[in-house]
Amino acid sequence: MVNADTLEEIKSFDISDKLAEAGYPGMSPAIRPMAHTEDEKFFYFQLSFFHGFAEYDMENDRITRVADLPNLVPNLPVERYVNDSAHHGISMGGNDEKLCVAGTMSDYVAIVDRESFEYEILEGLGKKPYWITRDKSGENCFVSWSGTDQISVINIERAEEIARVDVGDHPQRIREGSVPQGWGTGY
């Protein structure tokens, strides 16, 4: 961990050690995308080749839980996983109650209750969800479908797609942005 203002190191640890301490000694320590609570006391991160994510308690410096999500491609060799990622994309809803998770190799989005880790799977929306970020309100998450060249807007609370946009070849990381009203007019 680094202080964003001073770039001073606050804390460091080896995630392999933390996984072993939590009972997962053979799990890949390669962290994929991650999300954190508003108070930054917990963070949730994906790991290479794992269909799910881990919860890390920053105050107690330990992995507290692991969420196993469905592997819908159980016979696919991990050597064929895109960028070594079973899952690649996770974001926290604005109220810290739910996570929006990209099941990259399984072609789904999961809306996961943070307290219970119960989940709802959204299938059939696109292929190869590669990134997830929430909107400014925290009510929706944006999902890039790198295999079908689209993005989806998913309402996190209702666990439903509310919009889909064709965006061109192989979208990956996405961010919400805004432009001033009238910007670009008159050119």
C-alpha cells in the first residue's frame, strides 16, 4: 500500500503468504483487478485462474473469505484462458453492499452480495467480459464485452442490464467520463 499523496509505502506483504495462511497454499498469487470498500478497510481481488475472488481485511492483514463463483468452462485448459484470467473485472456498488464481477472465461457477470457472497449470474449478454467499473452514482456498473464489441450498463441492485452499446473492436478497460454541455459545438 502506498500513500497516494506522498507515494510513501504504508504497508507491504506477500499475497502468497496470505493465501497460504488462509488455507489456499496452491492458489496463484497473481492479483487481477480489485475493488475496495469506501472506508478502504476491505478489498476484493481476483486471482489468475480462479473463478471468484478473495476478501482481504486491511485492519487485520488477512484474507477473511474466498468467494467461489461458477466455472462454466470446467474442461477448458487454463493455458487457453485470456491473459491468464478466469475472471477479469470487479467493482463495488456505491453503498458497499454488492459487487459486480466479470466471469471472463465463462461469459457472465455476477452480482454478489458482499455480506453473504450469494450471487446472481447474468448470462447471454455478451462474450468475454473483460472489465467492470461503476458509474459515479454507484448504482450501475459498466461491463466491456471484448468478444462481442459492446459495453453493457447493469443496474447493480436489480441485477439487470439497462443498456447496451456497440463500441467497436475489442473493448477492454472502461471509465465513466463527462464533457461540458455544448462542448464540441461549432467546430
